[in-house]
Amino acid sequence: MTRAVFLSAGGDIFLSSFVFKLFKERFYNEIDRLWICFNNHAGTPPDAVAEFLGKVSKDPKVRINYQPIGCGNGRPITEMTLVSQEDLVCLLEDDCFPFKSGVLDRELKEIESGKYDAVGS
């Protein structure tokens, strides 16, 4: 089964950069794709957004959806759901991240084994 993490980011480059750092250092090998919907709810300047998205989009596992105007989390999550082709999804918002390597892998394996249909935090 293929695995994806969805990050609905509200325009906070600091927080989005932190999640990207966790992805690279802690759970990179546990997933197949990181989807980032960067909806600019925070009104981050376009040049800063372009620099951040340019940096993260260089990773072959990352896919970007950019919304220049803030639109909450519902629409970005729906859009990522419609375009992703991965079998399993872990949804990250701005208040829940996997800090320890192996945790995401362990939880997704519980679903893959058929033990659970979904895992929440």
C-alpha cells in the first residue's frame, strides 16, 4: 500500500518549514508522498512563499497545491484527497506532528494489517 501525508498549511512558513524538517529527518522513509497545500491565510509575502515552495518542491516525494488566499482547511484537504493516488493518508494540521521516527510507520502498519480502519490522535 502507498502512503501519503497531507499537510494543510495556513501560510505560516515557520511552521511549514518545521514540518518539512520533521519529514526529512524523522519520517521520510515511512511515507511515499508529502502533499502540502499552502493556503496563504496568514498573508505571507509572495517572495517568501515562492522561496519556501521552491525549496520544498525540489524533493521528489513532495507535491504542492498553492492557494494565494486563505481558505481554511476543508477545501485544501478535499483537493488533496481528490488528486492523491496513495492508498493511506495521514492528515497533519498545525497542531499535530509525528516527532519520533517509527511512530507513523507503526500506526500505518496497523491499518495495512487490517487491525484498524483508521487511527486518530
